[in-house]
Amino acid sequence: MVKVLSFARHSKEGKIVWIRQLKDFVGQEVEIRGWLYNKRSKGKIIFLIIRDGSGYVQAVGVKGESPDYVFDLYNKLTLESSIIVRGVVRQDARSPWGYELGLTGLEIIHIADEYPIQKKEHGVDFLMSHRHLWLRSRKQRAIMRVRNEVEKAVVDFFYERGFVRIDTPILTPTAAEGSTTLFSTQYFDLGTAYLAQTGQLYLEAAIFAHGLVYNFGPTFRAEKSKTRRHLTEFWMVEAEEAFYDNDDNIKLQEEFVSYLVQRALERCGEELKVLERDTSKLEKISPPFPRITYDEAIELLQKKGFDTQWGDDFGGDEETAISEEFEKPVFVMDYPKKIKAFYMKEHPERAELVKCADLIAPEGYGEIIGGSQREDDYDKLLARIEEFGLPVEHYQWYLDLRRYGSVPHSGFGLGLERTIAWICGVPHVRETIPFPRMLYRIYP
């Protein structure tokens, strides 16, 4: 388990602690600063549920034991009011949080207006328009805590394996995969610049200095898509590896995804319980993952009744149908060259294919990784750039990488929000990022 340092600040009234630290202060009077999550009364007893960001705790006031003034203040409190609560910590096996406070003091910082998000059902549009408040709810908080842990696991995984983090530019002069799905802006007097949809090309430059590199940051795609798997702004982890072929690259991806899932299981048990996630399915995620070829995927889909022909790309329905056959993520390998990016390496045995693999998550969560071996031959790469109708002069620096010490190399990109959605078991990626940007939403 991750170790959280316990310490206490001090006010005039006593020790100020986080709720997560209460186990270290049993029998002691402490001060909690937070917000009122709920309240109720029963005869001469009042119950306050407080959250402070680190957890939840119930404070119990009893007439004759707690100060009289706290009962007057109780009547003034509204949901989400900010308060300071003082009480003696006691262990309580009946409590869902394991501990509670015997109320000895209460101070109001701010009385909240009537809170717009109530226990009743709210529509998605309402909740998204109040995303700044919806983030406070238990399930949304749990998702963000899982995201936080997975982000830390990303950094740990690569650091432990000797990868160097390279922060690639967000503003770029060229489009790595065509400009039809890019946001553009005028860049002073230098022409059009684009919000990056990948940092891959820049990472490829860095392998010649460091061998193994990765980046981790926001990416942007102006796809006019409204599916549950798409955002216009999302976070991506990309890795590039010198002297790795496609098979080496796939093995690294298996280790990476398994590491992220196991880390979430190990350190986010309470959060996954709040989300009612069936963790037995996640416990099966370990290398190796099944692999099928694109040809086999087409055959599988046609047997399932899809009118998918060789040369077609896969959409969400096709990815879901493929994933139904497997308990673990599945690699679909060796796609047709014509539907993949220009930088992917030509298959040595079938020139119409490229050495690549998409990783499709189980349970209908779709593609979470796209990866390939990169084309390391100068002439073939130049021909592909020309075939795509891209301006060769913009890619001279990228071609230089094949002129000065070219080596076989591979890489991949993992979409963070789709991965979080799968781990948490939530149906839409909009809940896995604090403030989602989608086709029809940029507020708040």
C-alpha cells in the first residue's frame, strides 16, 4: 500500500488533521476543515457528514455531551457549507469509514446557497453544465482519484525502465497524420500552426539521444464525433524505443497496461468500490494478451454479421464485437497500409500491410493503444510522404532522422481517458477528465 505521511498542524483549538489521518489520532481531539456533505438528526442526536478532499467522516453530537451552541448552528447549515469541526476520534466498525468524531466544537466558515445538484436524478446536460460542482460528488471524486493514481503509475513505469521523459510541443507547423482533424491557428507571420494530435515525430528525434523516451500531455483532435469514446482535448502517453521491432513494442504495451491496472487495483480499492466496479475482470489483466491479425478480425466480424470488407477501418461497434471474444485486451495486428499513417513500416512479407497493432480493451471500451514499427528507410518514408500529398519541405527534419544513423524503432500511444473509463467501468470518457471538451461543449 502507498504510505501517506501523517502529521498535524495546530490551531488555537488543537490539532488540524486530514480525514485520511484519523486512524493515527484515535482518542484525541482533532480539528477537521471541510464541507458539509449531508446532515440528519434523530431525537437529541445530530449527525454531520463532512468531507475534506481526503475522505469522509461522520461527526456525532449528543445533547448534554456536545456544546449547546452546535445544535443552534446545525439548524443553519446547508449542504456544501464550509465548516470547521472539532471532535474526539473514535473507532467505529459500523461506520463505512471506520472512524467517527464525538462532536466538541463547530464553526461556520460560509453558508452555501441552495446546492443545485440534489439526490434526485439530473440529466447529463445539466450535470455537464455544472461540472465545476459535479466534481464534488462521490463517484466523480472516485474517478479523479483513480486518474491521479494511474497518472503516477505512468511516470513510475517508464522511470523504472530507464525511459527519459521528453516534453513535446503542443504547437506544431505540420500534421503528423493529415490536417483534416486538427485545430489551426495563425502563428504570427510564420503561417498556420496546429494544436498537436501527437508528439510522436518529435519523440522519434529524441531516441537518437536517449534510446528510450516517452511523453505525457494533452493532445487535440478536431474530429466531429459524438461517441462515448471521443473528446476533442485528451491526454495521451506516447513511447518510442530505439532498436525495438513491432513484437518488442507489443510486449512493452502488455507490461504497461497490466502495470496500470494492477496499480489501480492495489491502491484504489475504495474508489473502485464506490464506482461499483467488478474488479474480478480487472484481476485477469496480465501478460500475454491475445493477438489476431487484421485478416482474422475481418473474418470474425463477417461471421458476426457485419458487412465489413477488407480494407475498411474499424469503428466502435466493430471494436466492441471483437472485444466480446476476449477477457483481456486484444491486439489486432498488420493493418492495410492504405488506412494507416505514413510513418508505419511496410510489412516485409506483404507490401500492402504495415507492421502495426491496435490494442482493444475488453468490455466494449474500444481501442486504447495504437502502435507500430516506424519506417526507418529514407526512400520508403519519402515515398509515403509524397503518396499522402504532404509537403516534403515540412518533413525535412523528420527525414534527416533516416539520414544520420537510422535504426529500427517502434512506438505507441495510449489514450488516458479511454483507459481510465475501462478501469473505472464508466460508460463515457467525459467523466474521466475534470473538464471535458467535446464537439458541442466547451463550458465550463
